[in-house]
Amino acid sequence: MAELSTRSGTPVATIKYYQRENILAGGAHSGPNQALYSETHLDRIRLIRGLTEVGGLSVAAVRRVLEAIDSERSLQETFEIAQQSVSATIDPSTVSAEALARVDALTAGWHVSAANPGRLAAARVVDTFAEVGQVDARGWFDRYAAAALLAAEADIDELDARVDRAAKGETVVVGTVLGDKLFSGLRRAAQEHISALRYSVPLDGAPEPAPDQTS
């Protein structure tokens, strides 16, 4: 275990905690108070830390998604578990019918269940936009929906590139949990880029005109 701790950069106490929480298997006993750990253990620790430290999942949520990875569940079921693990639980009665209708219009033609956590979360955001007086003046929501569809297609294309069920299951979970963080981070960078193009200020303090992006 000491070597596993060193290679993974994870304290022994944390490794033992993972084992107590049934998210990391024990090693193969090789003698009194000794156990052998494999590359599989190392990979699993890295996955656990990625899901908790970067993805922000609780240990209980990690246990659920790891069970899904290790099971023979369908990929559709695995997606459902992953989405539920990263999504807040929203009471549908707290979301307006108008907001739900708006989201359903934005996702017309998509195969989305009524209880999908993304559908409910998007509707709650639409309600909040209205409450704070923000309006969709230039196809704001439609363009977000289009970007979301492109991101989802990228997720599934990566999934199709994996060969066996275990690899596909892990990609479902990692893509869902860490993909949210990646997309959010890239959006922040893109906002700075576009705002610099449109609103950059020259040395004399006068705003520069927006560049002609049609040529």
C-alpha cells in the first residue's frame, strides 16, 4: 500500500478510506499484513480523485457511478446514473409550465424524458432569467441548445471509439462528470476571446470598432 500511495500521490489513510467506503477493492493478500496492488488499483484511485476533486462528486455519488461502470447495465442506464449523480434534484412542481414548454421547444425532436435532470435544470434557469428581467433578444437560448447538441455528439463519438463495455462505461461517467467542467471552462475562455474582439480598448481609451467578421 505504501508503494500505491507513492505512485498515486494519495495518502495511505485516504486509500484505506476508499476501501472502507467500498469504492476501491482490497489488494491480493501476500502475507501477514501485506497485500499486492495492481495497475487496476492505481487507475481506480486516479478515477476516484478525478471524480471527487475535479468533478465535485460526493463519495456516495462516486460509489453509484463506479457500480454502474463495473456492471453490465446498458449504456443508456449508465448515462442516467451519471446524469443523476452530477445534477441537483429538482421538484418539477417548482418549475413553471411556461419554462418547461420553452425548454421543450428548444429541444424539439430530441429524445428527452420528462424527468431528465437537464430538462428540469434548464427550465429552472429559464424561470430565473425571466425573474431577473433578462430576455432572449438574439436567439440566445436556441444557440445554447445548438451548442449543447454539438457537445453531446462529441461525447457519443468518443464513446463509440471505445471497444469494450468497461471502457465505454467509464467514458460515459468521465465524459458526463468532467465534460461539464471542461465545457464551462472553455466557455469562460471563449467569452474573454469574443469580448476582446468586440470591446477591446486601444491605448487612447476609445473603444475600437468591432472587426468585420463577414470577410
